Amino acid sequence: MDFDYTPSELMAVAGARELQDKEVVAVGLGLPVVASFLAKQTHAPNMTILFELGVIDPQPVDCGVGLADPRVWYRANVLSSFVDILGEVLHRGRVDVGFLGGLEVDQYGNLNTSLLGEPKGKFRHMIGSGGANDIASCAKRTIIIMRHEERKLKKAISFITSPGFITGGDSRAKVGLAGGPSRVITDKAIFGFHPDTKQMMLISIHPGITLEDVLGTMGFSPVLPEQVPYTEPPTREQVRLIREVIDPQHMYMGKD
Amino acid sequence: MTKLSTLNEAVASIPSGAHLALSGFAITRCTMAFAREIIRQGIKNLTISQCVGAMDADMLVGAEAVTRLIYGGGSLDRFGRLNCVNRGIEEGTLAAEEYSSLSVAFRYLAGSLGIPFMPIRSLRGSDLMAQLKEKSGSNLANITDPFTGEDWPVLRPLLPDVAVVQVQVADQEGNAWIMGPRWDNPEQVRASKRTIVIAERIVTDETIRQNPERTMIPGLFVSHVVELPFAAHPTSVYRVYDYDAEQIQTYVEATRTPESFRAYLDHYVFGVRDHWEYLERVGGLKRLNSLQADPVLGY
């Protein structure tokens, strides 16, 4: 290979590859935004991007500090409301993919964005749900994207803000939820979920990373298939689009 | 009928202990001038609700004007967390009822429609639901769908005393245009007993009648209309002005400890007589002019 890419760029590209043309995607801020715009500008031009506060299909020319920044609403097709986006589109069942980040995830893909510590003792309160719980509950599938660290990929998380497969097996279906997480993308690997137990299952390892690197930096053992391939690296064009068009100011990608 | 009021008069209409629905979302269209005047007038024991916690709620919590917060989580986007809200929750001084964005929106929607409860798919299987159900007088219950026999979580309607909404344009009766996304504001207004409109600009009745499809708040819901430029500063008002990044950063730094936040309030809230003096303190016309929105970009 004759060009470099960063772990964040690989994560964004892996996220983009999960999105299909014509899908409706509810997006949280950060890497999911880069992944979604990348998909839209490459293989999925007819995808629809939704932001929870009432934004459909924006075409920003500047990076924003968050969903509340009018920079990310620019050239939208629709500017409306929570009841429209989270209610009449998401709750109605029209969202194919929810794209979320998180502080902690457990082996069943349950996400914590609420607090760190003991909920009934000493804890630090963080961001909470926003639309994340709604998206994780109502989208046809969810993609989770986060850093690969032992304190983030945990056997037991402090608080379930957004449900994955809850306690595994059919526990999600039993509370009346369809869908569920389909992928967890980290800076070391990509995981799916075992079809029966719903435990996280290793799908691919990023180039340059070893199986020991992956397993040694997480708090539980994922299901291991016999063969674990390497993740497809980004193309030169995908990296160029991220650096020059989508995130030239490194607002979303971080500095790694 | 004119409902034009001063900010002073509109704020004085709010009794301590009232439930206010505030229009802010993180760092945009927050009711900042209103919150500063609430603090100056010493109004206390408020219940605040909004789908996503914003800077207006955080400032009121930090000033110890709030005892209860009903919200769906929130932050100041990349600038930081809601330090005052988080501290209140961690130390147990703020009673927070924490939901998701849609569940608060559905509580307002149920209130706006006058229906007794609203079923929702969200919250199931989460600790948000477990936490909400543990609270006495829970606003969340379960019901069997009479048509399918399925079990559904249901939410109690939210009926705030007053919605306070920052808008771009209104007439003197309170017919108001909200430009850009409206998040929970339409349902907040319709669920509340009455609404205070804070408008960047008051226009004639004829202006509204020329483009009535833009009216997001009908005057019939409105008790007070306040004309106040830069009333959301340091947060943004789409198509009018951008957020003031430096001032939001100053706020985030100040909210790290109760002592430094007290100094912030002394300087920017108690240390100025009114909104006009506040605008001078943050840099006056020169600073504010630099925040004016580009008409094409909207920021």
C-alpha cells in the first residue's frame, strides 16, 4: 500500500460500507456523520440522512460542533421536529439503520451514555440518551462505533441507556423490540452478533492488529469463528473524501 | 390585541414553583435573556422540561432556581457537558426525571392533544425505564393494547404552566415564525397552559398575513410577546445570528465549580441591570455584529 490512513478513517470507512443505497439512516454526531456522508458521496447516493431534531438530508459545506449547529442543517430537504423525525419516521418503522456512538458497550450490544460509576452510589453523570434510546429501540438495525478500550468494551456496563440484545437470546424480542445491533466497529476490529445467543462475535480484525491486541483490550470474550479475516482497508478515494471534503477541519475525526 | 411586554413584566408573571417548558436545544435558540432575568428576580423552585437539555436549563439549575428537571439528556455539543445539571444529579440536589428525546416529545404531544396517555416503543429493556418506574408517582406505566393484546409502555401527558419560546419573528399578538428545525417547540406550546414568546423582531400583522404558512405558534396560545434582539446570546438563532463560541467556552469553564459559576453570575447576570447592559458587557455592537448570520448559510 502506498498511502496512509488513520484508525479513525478506517472506522469511518467500515461504517460507510455497512450502509446501502436507498436506506434511511438516523445519525448521531461524530464518526457516524463522516461515515454517512462518505457512503452518500460514494456507493449510496440515494441514502437519506436524518438528524433527530428535525433535519432530513442536509448538504453541509462547513463542519459543525454538534446537531445544534446550523452548519450541519445547511441545504437540508426538510427542517421539521422531533415528532416528525423520531416519531413519524423512526417510531413509525421507516428507519433502516441507526448509527450510534457510546461511552460503554457490553457483550450484548447494550449501550451506556448516561453515567459512569454506581447508579445508586457515587457516579459521574454524562450526556444521557437524547434520541439514542429511541433509535436503538426502533431502527431496523443499529451500528455502534466506538474506541476499542477495556473500559469501554465491558462485561457489565454501569447503565443501559439504549438497549441492544439486553440479556441475549430472545430477551430483546420478549420486551417487544425488533431490530437490534448488527455491528460494533472499533479501531481494532469489527464485531457482529451470534444469531442465537446474541453475544458479540468477532467478524474481522483491522490490518496491522493481532487477535491478542483485540482480545487483550476488552472486558469480555467475544464469540470467535474459526477464520477471522482482515478488515478491507480504505481506498485512496475514500480517504481523500474524508480529508478534503467531509472533515477538512478534523472536527469529527479527532487528531490520531 | 397587543400582548407586547417588557422582559421584566413577562418574567414577573411567573410564580415560584411554576413548571416551564424552555425552547432551547443544546446551544441553539435557548431562552438565555429570559433565564438571566428569572435569576435576577429571584424566582425559585421551578420545574423545567425540554426534550434535550440546553444551556438555558443548565444556567437556571446552576443558579439554584430549579428543583426538578424533566428531560431526555443533553450537552452543550462539543463545548462540553451540562455541568450544573450533572452536578445537581450527582449530588442529589436536583430531582431529575430522565427520558429519551422522543419520550419527552410524546409526553408534550399527549398534553397538546388532550389525551390521557401516550404509548411508546422506546425505553423498553433500558435502565431509563427501570429508573423512571422506581420513582414515586411514576409518569410511566404499562397497558395492554385492547386491539392486539400486546403490552405497551405508556407515558403521562406533560402539561407545563408556561412555554417560553425564543423565535425569530412575531407580531404583537404572538403569532410567531420559527425558522429552521423546531425540535419540541410546537408540542411544548400546545401542551402548556400559556406561552411567552421572545422575538428577535416584532413585525406588523400584515407581514404575518402575507406568509401565514410560516406561523408555527398561533397567537391564541400566547400571553406575552417580548421584543429583544440577541435574546438567545451566546446561543444561536438560525438565520439571525451564530453562537458566540468564546462566550460559550467562558460559560463552560465557569460552570466547572459552584464558586466559579457564582463569579460568572455576579459578572454577567447580577452585575448588569438588564439585557442591554449584558449585551454591552459581552462586547456590544461590534461583537454582536460579527455574529450576524449570512443570509445564504443561515449562520
